[in-house]
Amino acid sequence: MTLASWATFALFFSMLAGLLLFHHHQLPVVVGGFSIIAIMFAAVNGAGGLVSHFSEWHRFHLLYNLAFLLPGFSLVAYYFEDSGASHGMAKLLKTDAMILWSVFALSTILDNIAACMIGGTILIAVYGRKNVPFSMLVGVICASNLGGAGSPVGDTTTVMMFVSQDPKISVFEIFSAMFAAIPAQILICLWAARHGHHTLRHLAAVKINPKAVETYDDRHLGEDDARALDEGAHRKTVRLSMMLTLLAIPGLIVGNLFDQPAAGLWAGLIIGMILGRTKFERAAVTSAVPNTLFLLLLVAAAEMLPLQEARPYLDLMDRDVIAILMGHLSAWFDNIPLTAVCLSLKGFDWGLLAYCVGYGGSAMWFGSSAGVALGVLFKEVYETRRWGVPFLAVTLTYWAGAIAYFVTFSVLLPWAGLN
């Protein structure tokens, strides 16, 4: 690797360190980091090389989809919450584990960002906007990434594998990631649910005055939570006209089939708004703009890393070891270029790789697009100091899932004569 390559990696790590230390100024940090890396890239490859780099179809396709998906998901989450659907689901999902498993299930058919945002609105209906346990926020991020890891349409990385022609990867190979994802999901549910917070449903059950401001378990029940409790107690129906905007979901699924998820999402959303005569909520879109710009610049900076130069060193390593390593790296690097490198190397157990790159990024808020997206609803997600214990919990469950995968395919199935 050249000196310029090492310098680029150093700058990228410096940007990540800045995000860890100055999370309240995340956008200026990532703008500064991206600008310096882009200048260095242009100095080595020329301004034309920089333009050509981002004009390549797979990079342009990734960035423009991200640019439209995050505002679209923000709008879908707004309509989902305002329609009363989140309150309806909150009444059906009796436990925290049920909430997390519903997010897991949604992520197998939707993009993991959409599943995460819907999970966030359900948490608001259950706990109130300012009283959601942080462990449950992490749990929703994990569940959305785990559900998507074993689905060919559940995550950008698995879509990349599914549409790959060389190597050709079958749906069943991707689906095998579930042998790791399900054990990890069970463990993350057990961890996330041990928080001791009272839900708004619990407060209503013990007849707390919803107009009062109370304290439970040394936690403040704010006025917005009291209003949510009152609203949840009195709302009997779902606004069906507003629910038509959820045509964005089948639109997303169809869009994924044609490798155009953003176009599908917005097409379904616009059709739903027209049919339901629903007002366009501009504030829900504009609120997502800073997070969208942050994610775009972070991914774009990662796309300029000279990862291909590491290929000669990776060729010397066992593919399973590389897969596990890529999962850990995806907490700090964008998992899209990491997956691209693995596809170029070939020879992987693709189910294991799908699990690793899909779930490993959950250990840090900027490690997955789902984590960045959830910050649109909950700003505390970006508070890095809160991620010490979650980082350890996610890492341990990550390894537990990987071990379960190895035991299944290296011990149990051979013993049963099925492998």
C-alpha cells in the first residue's frame, strides 16, 4: 500500500474518532472529513478521477438511493405514527420481545431502514417519545439488521449478493444466515428487555393521571409522554385514509426486485397520498435532511478508501476469518464497500458473510444505516457515550450467532448426514 493510501485510512479513522468525541457536531465533523479525503483523492487521481469514481454506476446507484430513501422512510414513519397504526400495534405487541421480533420479521421483507423506523414509532406509542429505554433503541437497530441479514431484499449487502453474477449466490445461501441471526436475536431480546422502565400501557393500567407529570423508577414522565398516554387511551380507530400511504411498503418491495428501492418507495407513497387525499408533511422530510446528508457523506468517504489495495493481504487469510473480521469492521466502516471487496475475493460461505456484514455494524450507531435513520426519531442514539455497554452486548451476541452458525454447519448437519 502507498503512503497516500495509509494517509487516507488515517484520515477516515480520525473522522470516526471525531464522531465519537463530538457527536453533537456530527455533520460538521463528517463534512470536514469527507472534504479532506476528497481533496487527497483528487490530488492523487485528479479532479476527473474523483468525478469518474462517483460516476461509476454502483456508487451512483447506492448514493442516490440513500438520498431518497431516508427522507421517504421518515415520511412513512410520520404517517404510520399519526394514523394511529403504531398505537394499534402497540396494543397487540404485549412484550418488548414481541416488538423486537416484529421488527425482525418486517426486515425480512422490507429494507432494514424501513423496519427500524416503523419499530421506532411503535416504541413511541408504547413508552412515549422521551421515555424509551436506550437498550430498546439498540434492540430495534439490531433486530432490523438481523432480520435483513438472511433476506435477499432485507439489506443492501444481501441485495448486492443476490444480484451478483460472478460469483452467483443463491437465495438459499443468503437464507442460511438465519442460523446465526435467530440465536443472536434471541440473546439481544433478552438483553434489551432488561431495563425496568414502565410503559405508557402500564401507567394507564395503574390509573396514572395522564395530565400529570409523574416520576417512576427515578425517571421523569414528561408532558409529551402524558399526552401520548392520554391519546393512546382515547384513540379507538385507525385513520384508514392515512394508512394508504403505507402503499410505500409494497412499492419498496417491487422496487427492490428491480434494484430501484427509492423509486418504488416514493411511487407507492405518492399513490397512497393521492388515493387517501393525505397532505404532504414537509416537516417530516426536512427533518431527515441533516441525517441524510450525514449518511451520504460518511458512505461517500468510505467509498474513497483504497480497500482493493488490501486484497493481496486478504488473499492469504481464511475466508471465514475474513468474514468475522468484516463484521467487526462494519461497526466503523460502511459495510457496502466491505461486501464489494468480499465479492471480488470470492470463495466465501455467503450465509456467514451475510450475517457478519449485516449485523456487525449494529455495535455502533454509525455502523449501519438503520442506526443513523433511527436518530431521526431519537437524537440520543447519536450520544456515543451511551454505547459502551451496548457495544459489548452486541459484540457478544454477534459472536454467539457466529458460533451457532459454525456448530450448525460444521457439527450438527454433518452428524445428521445432511451436509
